[in-house]
Amino acid sequence: ITNPQIHPKLYSIPIIFRSTNGFVQQSLDFAFQDEVKTLMLCEGLVYYINRFLKTRNFLNDHSKEALTSYSTVAPKNHGHSLLERLKRVFVPAVMDNNNINVVSFQNRYFANSDYDTLTEINLTDLETIGDFKFHDDNTSSKVFMSSAHPCIDDDTGEVFNFITDFGLNTYFRIIRLDVKTGKKTELARIKRKTAVIMHSAALTPNYFVLIECPLEAPLWELIKVRLHYQLFFDALKWRPELDSKFHLVNRKTGEVTTVPTGAFYFYHTINAFEDKGKVVVDVCSQNDVDFKSSIDIDNLLVNGVKPDCNSYPTRFEVDLSRKEVKKRRYADTILEMPQFANQTHACKDYRYVYGLGLNPATPKDIYNQIIKLDKLTGGTKTWYEEGMYPEEPFFVKKPVGKTEDDGALLSVVRDLSRKTSFLLVLDAISFEELGRSEIPHLIPSGFHGNFFPANSIEDFEQHTVGLFRKEGFELKEVSPDLIYHQNKV
């Protein structure tokens, strides 16, 4: 659909990668398989590709004609011998089903997840290049979990993350990554008797902020779920009687300052910065955790998310001198999959937050609207259409933008009634729709992704558009897992 409101030269040439779940049905069981898709905008045209990652998980699952990675229903285990069960416990499993996010370091592109692996992909055709090889100076064979949201400082070129060593005692290892050499340097190590599950962290100019919430994964429970072919989620125990803790790790010295506060849980941080001796961390905070109901599609369609499991934008001010935390919810609107103008305001104070929410008229639905929140005034703007389900929105700043919110907001929206999807483009200031580009099939629901600008139109033409021209632009199945499509927006 051509829309005259969009100037073809308005934005730098963007590449959007989104890591999604290949939603594969086997009988009544569902499994998540790692897939990447890209929507590319150039000269007012939208190009779309999707492809499964050829990870070890993917190849192993297909060789067995069974998809079990990230399954929401426990795999069938009848008839397995005790030896086979013990092998599941003591032989490390392959954990490279990187279906959560896509990140870029040094002009290289990687799919990742909450495991300590990265799968490199080719920018042109999404072919799998292979595992990113780390060169660790403190490698542990027990390394199991990490975060799909590494903290990247564009000013210094540093990348920070945490990885979790499970054992009789659990250690959270704070890692600084040198992307050029692949070397992971351990900056700090935090000990805890029982492991807890964390999905993201935060970064300020002087601190890496690890937020420990009491969603525990006891070692015995982890062994039990492996032994009895249960789901990983079955091992998790929510302990609201325990404190949450902010671990502030000095980026230069590795010194750790720990400040406790009341129990809460979160999946995603929004942003963090420093203000007058305090570390300010904004997160999408919730009071309760119930994985069972949250992954049960039938339950969600009938009952929606439990009220206490909904996330709200919340500010935590950590006073390092007094060792205390002040908590304040700055909007009474449900917000998840948060985004902000990270190109200009990462690790700095900021005003606007974008994300997914729930329309008040449909309290038992799942996330069905896009929200813009003004933290200064408390005002909100929303995009909502009945029967439409948007995904995580991406803010793209206008190159000549004069204000923090001067740019576009991009989201892939699912139209379940038509069983199709489209790329939605909103004016990030007014939230007026600038245009949409239809995809002639339903793109499966995804988790996260990123916006990556090409260096130039010539670079885009050379590396991507030529591939489409070779294939003739029309919808065409080139291989069982690769689809090309071109449309106008």
C-alpha cells in the first residue's frame, strides 16, 4: 500500500531482524523452534525473508522427527530406561535454540537466547554461519544460563552480561565481552545458595546492575525435571517471602554493592542512569509469577493473564550511601516489551517509553495494543484495532529529528481473522498511522528483535536487493524454510 505521507528518503535504510518462534504443532503439543525473519525497508519498499536457524538443537530435533526444544508440553518419556534418564541429568544438553533475540557486535549479527550461546547469521540471506567461539579465561563446564539482552555501551564499545553456574552453590558471573577477540573476562562473581532466573539486566555509565528476584530454580528440582522428562518451568519456585536484591557492579573495579528491597519480579528492564549519587533503574515490574498459566494458551484465551502477573512501568532509585531502595510505579497502565530512544538516551535520563499493553475493554485478552508513555506528564497514546495483535515495537529515530520522540515506530501485527500479518509504521510523536505493508501469511508470534541501519543505499542494493531481484520479487518458495516477498509501504 503506497502512502504519500512516507517520504522514501525520510529514514536511513533500516534492516530489521526479529528472532521468532517457529510455532510447530504436533498433535496437541507445541514446541518453539529457532527462526529468524527480516523485514527490510528501502526506497519505500518492504522486503521480507524468514529462515530457520540450522543450530544443533534444530538438526537434532529434525533428525529425530520430534520437536522438543522449548516445548510447552513435556516430551513423552514412557519406556525410557534408568540409564537413559540418568544420562539426561549428567550429560550436558545441547542448548543453542537461539529463538529469543538478535544482536549485533562489530558489524556481525547473532541470534541468542537465555543460554550462553550465540549463533552467527549471514546478513544477506539469513543463512546460519555457526556458533560464535568464545575464548574464555574463566570457563566453567557448568555454565548454563545467561541473558538474551546483553548490555551494550555504544560509547565505549563494551558489552556486559551475566552467566549462571548451577551447582551446590550458584554463582552469577558478571562478564565483560571483547567482541574483537571473543574473550570473556569475569568482572565479578556473586554467590547464592539457590539459583534464580533472570532474563535481563541494566547498565549505567559506572555500573552493571544485576537484579536478583526470588524466582528460584533449586538444584534438586532441576535434576528431577530432567530425570522425569518434565518441563524446565516445573522446577521454578516463586518465594515472595524473600527479598529482591540490586547488585551494583562497578564497571572498572568489579566491586559489588548489594542493596535489598521487597520481593518483585520482572522480565525486562527499560533503561537506567545515575542521578545525584543514586542509580535509577526503570523496569516492567510485577508482583507475582505463574509460569504455568502464562504459557497455557487455552487458559490465556479464556482467563487472560493473572492480574498480579501483569507488568507495570516502575522506577527503583538505589541510594548507594544509605543502602536503601525507593520504589515508585509511574503509570497505572500495563506495559511489556519496553522500548525507548536507546540510540540517543541509553544510560541517560529520558522521557518516553514504548511497548505492548492490554486494551482496558479486553481485560482477559493478551497484549493487543501499542503504547507510548510520557513519563513527564503521565500521558499515554495508544494504537489498537480489534482482533489485531502487535509485536514488540521498534523506535527508529529520524536522522534529523529535533526531539527525543521524533521518528517512527515499527511493529509486526498479526491479523488472526485473515490469518495474515503486516508491518505497521506509526509516527512516534503523534501515533498516527503512516502506512502498513501486508504479508500474505501469518508470521508466528515472536519475542524480541532489533533495528539495524544499513550503511547506505548502495550497500543495501549490493547485499540484499540484488538477492530479491535475482528471485523475481514475487512471493516464491525457494526452499522449505525460505520465503521471499516484496511489497510497498
